[in-house]
Amino acid sequence: MIQDSIEFLREHGMEVIYDAEHFFQGFQENSEYAVKTLKAAEEAGARAIVLCDTNGGTTPLEIFNIVSKVRKELNGKIGAHMHNDIGCAVANTILAVEAGATHIQGTINGIGERTGNADLTQILPTLELKLGFKVLKEEETKVKFGKLKELSRMVYEILNVNPNPYQPYFGEFAFAHKGECMQMLL
């Protein structure tokens, strides 16, 4: 069914990114079958195979180990789509990249269903500034991350939500000394 669906879409001129929903749960229950589904998508010509932690309950070490195993099985581009139900979506995404994922899915400010998704405003600067990955196309490097704070604020404003002052990189208290934070809170 996976292969037939992807082939049908590709035959009709569509580019396919295959999101393997509940992949990490499925891998833990039956790794052989889970990888077989990914291979079917790859053989059918999916541009990327995205491993989804749909329930958001997989731990970072499990993510790293599973993505590392999948990387050995597939030849094409692997992606990561993480939910934040146990507060690990950003860490899980970063470890998925360290294990070989190159296609990242997330949202601005981590806004998403339940407890949210992986926050791109944390992931992108961490990958580039801390780990040395190129996350922007060459022609976009002039802009770099200068607009990311603006985009973060705009999303909060559109949603009528106060910006998180503790948000990494762009929150009001980001990079403030702890004494300064205490002063701001008083």
C-alpha cells in the first residue's frame, strides 16, 4: 500500500515526503516490519523518509539509537518529526540529526497539538552555531538568524499569546545573568 500510494503520486507529478507516523513506537514493537515499511517508501521514490515520534514519548537516547540503525538500512534522506509530550522534542531532533537525519520538521516556537512540536527557533541556531551544521541555503546566509526572533514574536502576536520570556535564544531572559533575571522578576 505504501509503495502503491507513493508511485501513484509520483506518476502524477508530485514530490513525496513520506511521514512514518508512530514510527518509533512501531520500531520498538517490531523493528523488522517498521524498517520494511520505510524501504517500501524509499523504493517507491519518496524524496525523504520522515521518522515521526507521533506520541512524543521516545527518549533522546532511544531516538539516537533508532535513527542510527535506520540510517544503516536506508540510502536516501531521513527526516525527523518530534512531538514534545515528555519535553524532549528539541533534544530528540538534535540527536536525530547527529544520527544521520537531514530533513527536519518542526514549528515556530514549538506550537502544536498537545504539548507542542519541536521548536525550530531553538533547533536551527543550535545546529548551526553549536554543532556546525549548515541549516540555511547559501543565498540565505546574509539574513541568518536575525529574522528568527522577529518571526517568533510575530507568531506569538498572531496567536495572541504572550512571548515566553524563558524561551532559549530569543526570550527576554535568554543569556541574562541569573542576578539580572532575579532583578527583572522583582
